[in-house]
Amino acid sequence: MLSRLKAALVNSYIGAIATGWLLADGLYGVAGLITKPFELWYTIHYYRELLPTEPLPSARLALESALNGLIGGVVRLLLAFLLIRWLYWERPQSRAETPEDAPKESA
């Protein structure tokens, strides 16, 4: 049953699309670790001018939010790697299975 699913995913390009989506979303989550603190800094700076009396979020909130994105991104990258390995990498043949190493029958 898994071999039929694997063949359907490879032949219909659904596997490639899913792998590409997982890779892109995973990289986006990992990149969020760098961009999220800058995004929060800009938001605090922008709203400080508009609402000086409102309490603003701390920098710790940016780190927590970035770590959530990082964990999700790493999980999606791991899933993409596993999908690529399952769909497109062939298992290496053992030495006993190779035709040149098979025992030869004498006639």
C-alpha cells in the first residue's frame, strides 16, 4: 500500500509540490528568528510615537515568538527531508544483491 502511495506522489508531482512547500515554509520559520526582533523593535518604535501612554510589549516577547517560529520551521524542514528521502532516494543494494557478486553456476 505504501509503494502505491509513493508511486502516486512521485508520478503526479504532488510529492515535489509538498516537499517544496515544506522547505519554503521551514526556511521562512528559521529566518523568522532573525527578522522577528527587528519587526518588534520597529513596531514598538512606531507605536511609541502614536500612543506614548500605552504599555508596549517587551523584547522577551519577540524572542518567544521567534523561537516558536524556529521550532516549527525546524520540524517542517525535518519533514521535508524525510519526504525527500522516502520518495526520491533509493536504498543502496547490499553486496549479496548485486548481480556481479552473485554465485555463478558452473555448467
